[in-house]
Amino acid sequence: MRISQKQLELVNRQIERLIAADNFYGRRLKEAGVGRLETPDDFLALPFSEKQDLRDAYPLGLMACREEEVVRIHSSSGTTGKPVIIPYTAKDVDDWGEMFKRCYEFAGCTNRDRIQITPGYGLWTAGIGFQNGCEKLGAMAIPMGPGNTDKQLQMMMDMKSTVICATSSYALLLAEEIEKRGIKDKICLRKGVIGSERWGEKMRKRISTELGIELYDIYGLTEIYGPGIGINCLGETGMHYWDDYLYLEIIDPATGKPVPDGEQGEIVITTLVKEGAPLIRFRTHDISRIVTEPCHCGSRFPRIDVISGRSDDMMKVKGVNVFPKQIEEILALFPELSSEYQIRISHLDGKDSMRIYVESSGSNDFAALQKKVAETVKSRIGFTPLVYVVELGFLPRSEKKSKRVIDERFQ
Ligand code: ZN
């Protein structure tokens, strides 16, 4: 989707701000001799920015406003190396809240809802983002934070929560606990707003059926405000995103060139009105595509498809490139299997091997099932994995993100 004249004008203002701040990206723009952008092609000549650039700017090198204007920082969790620190002005916090409010509205939430928020509060953007949007909407926030499932369920019953905000792993855990404890008739949930991890259609169906609620996928990343920059609408899986705050491109991760609308590629985001830490052409490494068909809901906001993976999630096994999503799609073909799986890759006797552990949904003939799954992977992807079907509930459940791929070759 080409950049509009109006968006281009906003990018020009972001560039002025960055150059004036003389931060890492401002210096890079200056070195590249970037002046005013007149055409969409001028935009495509701008250099990309990467997570590593943001790490290098630690702690406050991204700041593009006066320090007196910064009201808050957030930080990405950074499992490796230095974290990224993002400064926010009061307007940034407000803009983020407006975007998040829009997400709740797209999900059909109103100021009559009671919204139970289970993502974590703290340096990261999760809990506080859900909270900020909820307050803007005028709904009642129940700010639980993560964990303590007993208390979560007690509050859910006593407060008659109508909306649950959670990761998909935690929503599944809660759904299973509600079923186990036989308390479904005391639960008033009608919607789930689910963020921060990729999940399959099968898991979505389980959570939605077991809890009897509508589910919405929320998109976002700490570097670009946080969760709340996009969400799906009722009955659709593609997510609307807010093109008055952000410009999204889809590029070929190998060449950096834009792909035609509708084709898969990496999401690259440019902020249009950010003050604390504007980002130009930030490479998210999330894989998706622009949905070209107009949405039945009639909204003018453009859409991207569900995130299908990360460009850096690609696994190379026996010389074959494979994404976790491809394995997930194969597992979804078998109704005898549940949504939960784990992939382990190891290197033994000079050879790569992939083991797939997957939970049964009730079938007892594990041996025949294992053989069928292995054969399907061989025919569709090109190598034969070792498949182990296990009892339902065997694999670990998580209150945060489930770790689905474990590469033992690098441990
Ligand atoms: Zn829609």
C-alpha cells in the first residue's frame, strides 16, 4: 500500500524532529543526505531501522523531545543483550490510549463492560496499555496482572467480568481451569482480547468454545507504542490497523523491496505523530500481508492478516527451511490432535532431527496417528520428523508465552 500524500507530510515532520534531536536515526538521516520527501519513491529510499539500532541507543539515545516532556518510559523484555528503552511524552501516552480505545470499540466493548486485565504491569507495555485504553473507553478496569489463577477466577466470578484480556496461553489455561472446576455457569465473560503471541485457529476455537466467548487478536510492539495498534473485527481474522498514527509496509525480508499488496512479507512500521521516540521504517520481523478485500464491517481502516510467524523464527532442518506455522497447519489437519504442541530440534550423530510432541484430543491409537503425521510432514515439507502423541494436558501450560520451538542445537 503506497504512502499517501498526507502520511508523507507527517513523515516529513517526524524527520525534522529526528534531525533536530540529533539522535541515532537523525544522524543516519543526515548522513544519508535526506531532505524533504516529495514522492512515495523518496520514502522508499529512506534507510530501515532495526532492533539492534535501538539497543545501541540504550539508555535514552532514542529521545527526540526535551526531557521535560517525557512522562514515562517503557522497555522491551530483551531476552538477549541490552533492552530497548522507549520514552513517551504525555501526547504519546494519550495517542496510544486513543488507539487502544479504538481496539476495544472494534471488539464491541462499551463503558458498561468490566475488563479483567491479566497481562503484566511494569516496564513492559502490556498491562498498562490495556488499562489506559480501558479507562479511555470509560469501562471498569480490573487490573489483576498475571498469575494467581485462584484469585483470577474468584474475581472473575465476584466482579462478573465481561471481558478477559490475556495471552492466548493464559486464556487457554483459564478456560481449562473453569472447565475442570465446573464453574462455567458462574462466569459472565462475553469477549476475550488476546495479545502478544501467534496462535493457531485450533487454539482459538478451543478457547472460544470452552469459554463461550468472541475472541479478538490485538497487535502491537513495545518499540511502536505497545499493544493496541491493530485488532480484528467481529467474524474476521485480518486485523485493522490505525493508518492515521502509523504507516505500514510489507517488504521482502531478503531484498528489502516492497511486495505487491496481498503477498506475504515482513511488516515495516513508520510512526507518523510520535514525539518521544519516532521510528522510521522499523523492521518488526513479523510476517503478514495486506488484506486487499474490503472488510464487511465497512471500516475505512486497512487490514493486515494474522501474524503468521517471524522472519527470524525460520528453522533450518536437514537443509530445509521451515516455519513453525507450517507444522502447526499440518497438525491442524488431524481432529484427533489438540491445539498444543512442542517442537524440539537436535543434532545427533551428525544429523539434524526434529521431534514433534503433540497432545491427543482423545484418540487412543497413538502409534497410527504418529505415523500419519510424520508422513504428512515428509510429503509436504520434505523431511521425516519423529512424532510423539501424548496425553491431553501433558505439555507445559504457561501464564505468559508458550515456548513452542526449542532448538537444542544451540544450547
Ligand atoms: Zn472490519
